[in-house]
Amino acid sequence: MEKPPVRGLYVLTAPCPGGSEGLLRRVEQVLAGGARVIQYRDKTDESERRLREAAAIAERCRAAGALFLVNDDVELAAASGADGVHLGRDDAALEKARACMGERAVIGVSCYDSLERAAALAAAGADYLAFGSFYSSPTKPQAVRAQPALLAEARRLGRPLVAIGGITAANAAPLVQAGADALAVISSVFLAEDPQAAAHEFEVLFASTQLECK
């Protein structure tokens, strides 16, 4: 069976006002605005709340036809019914994640600014490759910078490419033009004053930029 695609607006969650209720309300808003992928990102150790929130987001993503991933935590991803997991440099090994979640799971990896790392992880079975930070990011201000040309080089690896880091609707077009299949954002959408409208801006951007590239 073919895996769900990784493309379009990819929204990461973040702590926000209103606790779990506020979090889920924002998830609903970004899905309504056109988000195609939601990644649950919560670095706390509150396991019961995290499982409850992740399972609730999984339900909402299924209803919207969106892909749901969990950041870092393979066990939480499996327990919550997520479609997959995103792994960074210091997280669980890709092989462990695959063994835990199965072949159907979507496993994405952070490649930072390294084409070599991306090639090795693609060969090991990663389903998508994330590069960045492309712009200054309030979430990770010290993150290494990547250049848009890296996306063009990475096309040869044959995996969907995700761009991340300080991306807004105003600066995203060059990344799509360079080859990004998905744009991963936090502040510019999930923490926006109007998350649904912010998400919709990216959907319009994708449509117009892809038409220009044809």
C-alpha cells in the first residue's frame, strides 16, 4: 500500500494559551486552513497529557485527510495512532523506529545542511528528508543555516524534501522553487493570531508558485 504523501504545508505544534483545549483548537484551525501534515512537538515529560493530546490530534488529522507525525518519540507515535515519527540527530535510530512502527509508518529525518547525512538516511529507508534552518528561527536561533540550492541538489535522492526554519509566507517561494515538497512552520502559522488564515496563505503560495514553475 502506498504511503501518504509528504507535501504542502507542514505545521508543528507548540505550547500555546489554553492548555490542551487551546492546542486542539489551533490544530483544527490550521487543518481548516489547508495544512497537509501536523507534527506534535512537545518536549515535556508529562506522558499522560502528551498521549491524550497526540491521540486527539491523530483523530482530527484522520478526519481531515492529513498526515500526523510525532516529534522524536517513537513509543508515543505508536501508542497514539500516529502515521509516523520525525527523528533528529539525537533521537532514536531510524532502524529502531521502523521496527517499532512497521513498514507502513512515515519516518522523516532532520538532515540540517548535510547532503551526505541525507543520502545515508535515504539509503537506510527514511521516507522524507528535512533540511534547514533556511532563515533565522525563533524556535532554534542557533541552528545551522542551509541554502536553497541544497534542495535542488537533494532532488536526486528520490525522497520528498521538507524545508524548515524561520519560514513565512513572505519568504517561502524560493524554497518551493528550489524543490521543497513541504514547508515546515511553527511560529508563522501555529502561533499566529489567526492560524486558519495563516495556513491558507501558504496553500495559496504553493498553488501559485507551482503554477509558475510549470
